[in-house]
Amino acid sequence: MSEHLAHRFDGYALFKLMSVAKVCRAICVIKGKEIQESLQLYFECFSEELWSEP
């Protein structure tokens, strides 16, 4: 009985771990895109400032 319960808990823990990993990965992807876009905007503004210098 206790062995079965432990096995079920392991499966549930693994499932929870996978769910958390998926969420973290999704957040990382979203944050990565935001950071990339922010850097792109920063560089565009920076280059405009650079080229607008007389």
C-alpha cells in the first residue's frame, strides 16, 4: 500500500516539476524576446543619436 502511494507521489512530483519547468521556460522565452526587442530599440536609438551628431 505504502509503495503504491510513494509511486503515485513520485509521478505527481515529476508532473509538477515538468509543469514548473514548462512555465519557467515560457517565461524565459518571453523575457528573452522582451530583452532582445529592448536591446534592438536601444541600439536603434543609440545609432540615431550617433549619426545625428554634427
